[in-house]
Amino acid sequence: MHQLNTITMNASKEEIFEAAANLALWPEFLPHYRSIEYIERSPTRNVVKMSANRDFVPISWVSEQVIDRTNLEIRFKHLQAWTKGMEVVWKFQQLAHGVRVEIVHDLHFRLPFLAPLAEPIIGGFFIDYIANETLRHMKIHVEEK
């Protein structure tokens, strides 16, 4: 499964990067996120339990987050649940007007024969919705500053 979600934000690349990297603040400006609980915490690597809502459906997962300030990338690897092994990369590209923010999700299903059934549910129903909501609300947050 490969999922790409993108939006253009009108703020500095560094400001957007820092808002995306600071998971502790996400529930304050991302209304679909219920909580972020740190299991391990450092300036460049965290392990977190992330809890969000997809409309009326609560979901949660555990991820490793790597904050790469040199390349301005944020990488996640899902460590548990249905999406175990999924790799997520946040990328930030300066444009003439604004910054293109991409969230790329890649998942190789552990049981490949279930992929045709699981991909529309995991990718379409959950990931696409949550990623688009995250980008939309992050755009509002960084542009209001």
C-alpha cells in the first residue's frame, strides 16, 4: 500500500517542520487527535502511542518517530497494531509561494493475500482521512501564527 497526502501551507518551512515534529502539541490544534502518550522521549527520537478518531471510530497505534532536522524530514515506523511495519515520511518542499507538505505512507501487508481487502479499509477509510485532516488543521494552525 502506498498513500500520498499533500497540501501547500503559507508559513516558513522551519515553522511547519517544528509544528509537525512536536507531537505533544498535536491534540491542541488537531481536533481528531485524542492524545499522544510518550513511551520514550528525546530531541531526535520518540516512541509514542497516538490516539485519534476517524469520525466515530477511535483508533490508536504505537510509532517510533525520528526527527531529522538536517534533511527536514520526520519519519515514523508503526510498531504495533494492524499497521505494524508501516513507514511514514513527512516531507517539506519550498515552493515559489508556500511550502508543499507531503505525508507518504508505505505498508507491506504481513499477509499479502489480505491486501485487496485491507488496503481500502486501512488506506482509504483510515489513513487517507486522518492524514488529510492532519494536514488541513496543521495548515490552519501554522497560517494563523
